[in-house]
Amino acid sequence: MLFYVKIFIEDYFSMEADFMKKRLMLKKGIIFSILLCFIYALPSYAFSEAINKKNKKLPKNVYFKEVDLSGKTIKDVEEIIDREVEEIENKKINICFSYNGDVQTHNFKLKDLGYYSNKEEVKNKISLILYNDLSPIEKLKEYINIKKYGRKYDLNHGIDYEKFCKSISVFDEFKLPKPQNAKYKCEDGKIIIIPEIYGYEFDKEKLYNQVCSNMLGDKREFTLDYKTVKPKITEEVLKKQGIKEKIASYTTKFNSNNKSRSKNIRLAASIIDGTIVAPGEVFSFNKVVGERTKARGFDEAGVYINGNIESELGGGICQVSSTLYNAVLLSDLEVVQRNNHSLTVNYVPLSRDAAVSWGSKDFKFRNNKDFYIYIHAETGENTITFDLFGTKSNKKVELISKIIERIDSPIKYVQDTNLKDGEIVKKGRTGYRSKLIKKVYENGKLIRREIVSQDKYMSTPTIIKQEE
């Protein structure tokens, strides 16, 4: 009997333990199910409270500047931002300028001056609160963050500097005095320096900064100031160039009765006058004088072409290049390019001429000194002179023109009933082969002797009447 009682008691407690275990498991299952439902239900509840899915309205605690955007749609937000920007864009300001009693005032809107903002960027950022690719859990976190800390948006403003300057270019019609560089002037054979003159220009950058810093404020009156402008070339700069005194000079004569040729000579000389050649720089006659055209003031005059004299625009300026060539030789500068004429010329000795022609023959020299060279050209009634200025040395140049061979003019006979027998129809020209020798002395002592060039000049026939 006791045995059966013992078994019953053991079975009872065993069943009770199983029941408690199953009950515990059931409670856990119920709790888990409730928690799971809460997890999925809470985001839906939270977002249904924060964002009305039907109207897509912003949650609480979202601001644009000081404007509460709670419950507003993106369209409402865009209208608010657009009104704000439009008000700034249409803000009117007056800009005034005065100089020596002359006053000018012009009115502008900020949008005319290049105003811009990041309004589209701000719109997009606010829009992302409602329209994004976040998961429900991430959206919940975002909403909780906004509700706890708030979200505030503002605009960044600016003015485009290039557009600003273009807009106020209306003031440029007022011509302020421009800066003038210091320059050289030749007076009575001496070189002097004319000091620089300071000029003025509008201080557009200062005005730009003032407008930018006050575009959201109440200030609507601004003044366009001007500032002093220092010239690029000052007296101090020129003093360092070493142009102090005359180092060489050469003069040739021309026939002033030949008006066209004289005009060309004077014009070419005036173009070259004042040219400065830096150390190491190469001077090109054609580059400096430019193309000889009617529009530039050149006339037709005689030139040598293949041993004949023909008429061409700019005729006669070879005398200009030849005169300069001799001054260059006397300065002991380096000759880079030089051509002799096909026939002899009467204004310089043999082998001391320099023929030029646009597009073909040029005269070039290099400044081989450690100082600048200033070229002064001057024409008189029938003379042209080139003075070269720099820093004098103890050197002296001697030029020797030597004839190597004389080429007599050949005789050509023609029959002409209008002439007497033996009468010269056309006088020919003697040809030559010649060379130029340059001797350089320093303190009276010969330090260098060189052959500068060897040249050939054509002869032309003498035409004589012959009996039939």
C-alpha cells in the first residue's frame, strides 16, 4: 500500500513539473508575440502620427530660419523659401560715385548685381525628411532625432564677382585719369627720364565686399570709391636699366625734293624712335616698323628689285635701316641679320648698307650688352640720325670699307632715230665687290679686328646711240 502511495506522489509531482514548464514556455511565447507586434506596430504608429501619409506633411520641430514648418507640405516650404529669396533678390540699392564735382548715381536690384543663394539645396534637404529610401527602423530613428533635437535650415547667400563688375560697368563711362609710365626723352643730345604719373581706378572690390556684407541688412546706399594706381614702369625702374648717355650716333642725307621717299623715311624713323632693346633681346626692323601699307601712311617710291629701280610702297626706308645699321656697328652690338642691296646706294659707303623688304629681307641685331639700349631717331630737313643710348665704355669702333673689285658698266648700243650718234641713252652703274672691316679699340689699344661682311653689287649697262 505504501508502495502505491509513493508512486502516485512521484507521478503527481512529475506532472506538475511538466505543467509548470509548459506554462512558462507559453508565457514566454505570449510575451515574445506581444513584443514582436509592438516592434512592427510602433514605427507604423509613430510615422502615422508624424507624417500624414495622405498629405505628406512635415513633423514637429522642423524650422526654416524662425518659421515653424510643422504640418506643412513640401509645396508650402518651397513657397516660403521662394518668397524669402525673391524679397532679397528684389532689394533695391543705390550706388553713387563722385569725382571732381561730377556725381553719378545708379539704381540696382541685388539680382542684377549677381545675387545667388542655395535655395534649391535647402529645398532638397527638407524634402528628404519625407521622401527618402530609409527603412522603417531608420525612419523611426530619424523621426525620434528630429523630435528630440529639432532641425533648422537656413540659406547661404552670395554675389558673383564677375557679374557684379559687369553690372556696375555703367560707371566705366566716366574716364578716370590713367596711370602714365615713366619714360625717356632725348633733349639736346642727352637722355632724361620723365617721371611716372599715378592714375586712378574704381575700387570695385571694396564696393563688392560692402554690398555682400550688407545684402541682408537695411543699408541701401553705397558709394563707389576710387583708388590710386601705380604705373608699371617707374622712374626707379628706368634708372636701373643703365640708359645714361649716348654710345653711338650716325647720320645720312636724303633728297627732300623727293616727297614720297622723304615721307616714308620720316614715318619709319618716327615708328622706331623710342624703342628700347633689353639685354639679350633681338631687334627686328620689319617687326618694329611693320608692313608698309597705304593705310599706315606709306607712299610709293623707288626701290631696287633684281637690279632694276621700280616703284613700291615704302620705297626709301632702306636708308632708315642702313643708317641704324651703322649706329649699331659703331656701338659694337651683335648683327644677327643683314643684306646688302643689289646695286650701290649713295647714302652710305660700300658694305655699310642694310636692305629691307617686307616678308623677305630684314635687319636684326641683338643687344649683347648688360644694359638696355634706347634708340632715338630724328629727321631734319634732309637728314636722318640715329642716336643709341646706354652706358659708355672705353671702347671705340672704327669701320673701314674696302673695294675688292670694280665691275665696270658694260656698253650696250641701241638704234634710235631721235638721238644723235654716240649720245648716251642711259648711264650705267659700276658694280663692286667690297668688304667691311671693323676694328675695336679699348683705351686706345686694338683688341679686335673682324671682317663684318663681303658683298657684291651688280653693274648695269650704259646704253649708247649707234648709227644705223
